[in-house]
Amino acid sequence: MADIAKLVEDLSQLTVMEAAELAKALEEAWGVSAAAAVAVAAPAAGGG
């Protein structure tokens, strides 16, 4: 199992462009979309 602290450290070193590329690669690899998660979470955030 990966060392979570090391993974966090490595991810913290990414530039914004690298993080965007990583997100896209993970979306493609896992067959998911981050935009869908945001759309589902948005109504709950404003439910106050």
C-alpha cells in the first residue's frame, strides 16, 4: 500500500497544469468525471 504522507507530499509539488493533467488522466483511467461530482454537491451546499 502506498504511503499516504509521501503521496500527499508528491502531489503538493505539482504545478496547476500538472494537477489538471493528472485529474484528466484519472478521469479517463477510472471512467469518471469530476464535473459530475461538483454538479451533485452544489445543490447540497446551498441548502442552508
